[in-house]
Amino acid sequence: MTSKIGEIVAGSVRDGLTAKLAVANPEDLEVGFPVIVEGLAYRYFCLVENVYNEESDIADELAGSVLSETVAPIAASATEGFNGPVFYAKAHLRQIQRIAKADGRVLEPQTIPGYFSECRHATREDVELIYERTAKSAALGTIRGVEPFDIHLDFERLTQKPFAVFGRTGAGKSVLNKLICLGTLATDASSILLFDMHSEYGMYSAADGSKGLKYFFPDKVEIYSLDGKTPEASPFILDPREITPADILVSLQDLSGPMIDTLYAIDRWRRGKNLDLIAAADAATVADLGENEAHEMALSALKRRMSRLKRIPFLREGKDSFGLMMERIRSGKSVVLDFGDYGTDAFFYLFVANVVSRRLFEAYTERNEELPRLTLFLEEAHKFLGPEVASFTIFGRLARETRKFNLILALVDQRPSRISDEVTSQLANRLVLSLKDPMDLERALSGVAERAMWEAIVRTIPVQVVAVIGDAIRIPTVLNVLEYSEENIVDHILGGRPTAGRMTC
């Protein structure tokens, strides 16, 4: 790969720079690659926004003719005519930062380089001037288009405000999220509470056997299991007396208006009767509630919908697990709630996640107690934060209010278009993997500077590549996500840090 790739032939501060490529074949330059433009006083650190072949009358005439096969090798070698290469490509570059040649200061790109300024591939030395490491940073991946160079994320900044991991199914969200969790634990930036739908994060992943959070941090991570089948986990027990109407509404998302009114009527009726909401719904009659409060058909339908709650083994009076989980969190530990066999049913995930999160919100906001920072990871976030249910759940308030209480919401989702824009507007950092749907792209990147550029990048990047945008990284960057292996995690994320007794086989 040659260093020089072309020269600047047009540009503006607002719209970016256009480079005429020095070679006819543009295949060694990809969207998202970092490029340096050498101005007189500054080096401009740019990202490739687009690569394209310049329209050519000669190419139009030759295409489809027998001469095109003869000309193709000539075009690829950029054979020059009197006015330069006969065939050439162009690249659109977006200025991200400029570096003063005199003193190395890193500045905002408030001007442009002159005509014919040389463009070249960024080198390791270039990116070392841009990216910084802090006491609370760890590697997340390597920058694309440069020789292997770890890019660090500042996990303290990441976990100070709500953030999100977005990406279509199969783009690599689970791997990226595990790396984020490990970086958070390795830097002691925050404790974690994670709802593990598919048993991927605990000791080992049920899907591929890869090592989870507790393997690397056995003394920092506690696992609770809903189905009781995880050997290293404590059983999860939920006291039905802690259930509220909002918990039911979130898990049974298609209740009719009359059924919702009936549910709240049951909740009012049960007060003072020493009945939990599930038992009260089973026992209540229209006569108990009053004909103005409930109708027989709505009550019968609600009873049928709620009947499955009576058969949940972990829902019973006794030593409620939430108190034990809070003891662990107070001591600085992290919690993985493993759904096991229940993870395949959205009803259980919505129900348990809402109950636990609501009680966390109450613990962090309503008590005179200093609690450690806790990052709450929420997979399938759109099911809790869609406009149709957001008003019933605690998660909208979590996104808006709780950073001042040390409780931070982290969204993990493949359909950001279904998340309320009021929630996405609160995100300080976004880690966006491949997305194709225009509505998902728009919502995932709403409020981001240079959104059109990032939409073009995210639409075309391959799997296991992420665009990182926010204050946890020096500048917005496209990364190759670290391969998830024990060697990589130890070398690049743990980086020699103590792991509180990492398990050995």
C-alpha cells in the first residue's frame, strides 16, 4: 500500500474535501479509513466518506466494446495522457481534526488545505498524536486502514452518562457488549447489572462456550439464575408482593384499555387485604371492584393473561433475591441475571427486567444512601422504550434522570427506530455496528454531528466493525472490534491489571 493516495482538488469546511486519487484502482481505500492531508501549516486527520469513479465520456464510449478488455489493464496502471491519468477515481474526505505542524496541537478543523495538498494513508505515528490513554481506559479494537494499533475507550466517561450499542442482528453486538463489560470491570469504572437473556455473559457462553465475565473476574461478579440450572449461580427468587401494575403492563404489552383500567382497579382494591397483585387478580370479582371500575369480559380476559404468572417457580414469597443483589452492589460487585430456559420467552424477560430495574431506580433515587456507580445493561431495549410502552416503564426516567444518582442505562438493540427519540437524545456515547434500515440509521445517529457521513459509513461497514461516537473517545472513529479470545482480553483489555483471581482451567 503506497503512502500517497492523491491530491486535493476541491473542498470546504462545511462539506469536506475531494481528493483525486493518484492511482486508477481505488480498491485499497475503504469507507471509514483514516487519511492525512498535508497542508502547509497543518496536517488534517480525515475519514473517507465515499470513494467513487469520476464520470468519464471515454469510459462511457468504451464500456461494452471489445476495446474495454484491452484498456482495462491500462486503466488499472493509471497510464497517463497529456493531462494526467486518463482514468482515475476520487474520494470524499471529512475533516475530523487538524494537527499544527509547529507544536503538535490538536485543533478543530476550522479551515481547509490548499489545492493539490497531498493525501496519504494515516500511519501509526499519526494516530498516536490523536488518541489518548487514561487511567480508566482500555482497548476496544484497532483502527481500520492503519497497521495494528489499539484504540482505547475511556470507560469512566462512558459510564458517566447513558450510552447505547446499536447494530443489526448478526453484526456482533454480543461480542462488543462483552468487551465493553470487561473493560468496565477491568478499569473499575463502574459496577454492572446485566440481564443475560441467552446465558452468554456469566461463566461461559451457552452458545459457543467462550469465557464470560465471571471467568475473568470471579471475585467481582455474582450470577443469579432464574431456572436454577447454572452451577455457579445463586437461585433468583422474586417476592410477588413487590409486583406493580406497571410490571404487568410491560410484560403483557397488548392489554386493551378496559383491561388496563381493570388492573389498576384490582391494585386499589387489594390494598389493606394482604394480597399481592397476582393473587388479587385471581380472587377479584366485578362485585369486589364495582361495576364502574371493571367489566366482566375485561376482568376474565385479564385473569387469563395473568394466569401464567401463578405458575412461575421463581415467583414466591421468601428470601427475595433483590435484597441480596443490592448487598453485592453496595460492596462494589457486579451482577449477571441469567435467564436460562426463560430467556427464549420475551414475557419473562420483560417482566423480570422491569421489576428489577424499577426497584433499582427506587433504591438509587429515594434513599439517603451513597451507592456505587452501577451501569444497567438492557438488551432488546426497544421493547421497554417504544412509544407505546415507555410511559408505563421506568426506563424513560432512567435515561433522563439517574446519571446524577450514579445509575447509568446502557441500551443494546437491533431496532433503534423503535426507541423513543426522547430517550436516544439522552445518549452521550453511541457504538454503532452495521445497520441497513434507513429508519434505524436515522434514529441511531440522531443528534450526531455530520450525520449524513456516519449514515454512509454505518450502512457499508462489515460485521464486527463499529463506529464509536461520543466523549468516551478523543474523536469519532471506526474500529475493527477485538476478536473475542482469552489471549486478546488478557493482553489488550486487562493489560496487566489485577483481575481479582482470574480462574484457571
